Amino acid sequence: MASKIIKEFKEFAMKGNMIDLAIGVIIGGAFGKVVTSIVNDIVMPPIGLLLNKVNFSDLFISLDGKHYKTLADAKANSAATLNYGAFISTLLDFLIVSFVIFLAVKQINRFRKKEEAKPDPKENLKECPECLSEIPKKAVRCRYCTAHLASEELGRA
């Protein structure tokens, strides 16, 4: 029983889908780090500058009622804080990542629709009654055995 489960797990783990999923998770993690850096190091500083030089990483509310100059001061005093600046940065991270995923999925669906729209190449083929090769429906003569096809076989009256 256990060996059967192990065998099934090996088959599952070695399938291409599992490997693709693992690669996707690794790339997604790296992409998340890049987006976090873009938000924290490129997007938020100009926004903070526009809002009277606000540093979003220092936006917090102290829950113990005392006033602290920076988040580091509050943490040094073991104060409980609501770090809404960090939340705003994380929310912006999420919005950027979800928008990029939306664009990727939209593009993938567009490619799939193009694939589905292609007509079946066998749709315009018929079988030669002499050699049984596939030939175009409108053919008057078989390209393989050169048999002449009667007008009834062409679907003409």
C-alpha cells in the first residue's frame, strides 16, 4: 500500500506540470522582490516628497498613547504600533503584481483564442477512392495515384 502511494507520488512529482509549477513559484518570488524594491525604492520616495517629505516606512500609530518620533523609537521601547505606511507599500506591491498577472493571463488567453480560431486542416480534405490518400476536396485528380475523380465524388451534380 505504502509503496503504491510512493510510486504515485513520484509519478506526480516528476510530471512536467509539477516542475513548471515549481519554476513558476521561484520566478514569482523573485518577481515579488523586484516589485517590492520598485515600490519602496522608486515609487514611494517621490510620492513622499510630494506629500511634504513623508517617509512611508515611518508612518505609524502608537497604540500605547505615547508619541514616538520614528517607528524605530517605538520598537526600541517595545510599543505596539499600527504600521499603516508599511501597509500602504504592501498594498501597492499587491496592486502592481496583480496587474502584471492580469496582463499576462490576458495575453495567454489571447494566444489561446488564436489557436482555437484556426480551422482544422483536415476539414478541407477527402480520401481518394483508389489509394486512400488524403487530398483536397476540390481536387479533380489524386496527386498520389493520379486517379481521375468522377464529378459525383467531388460532390457536384
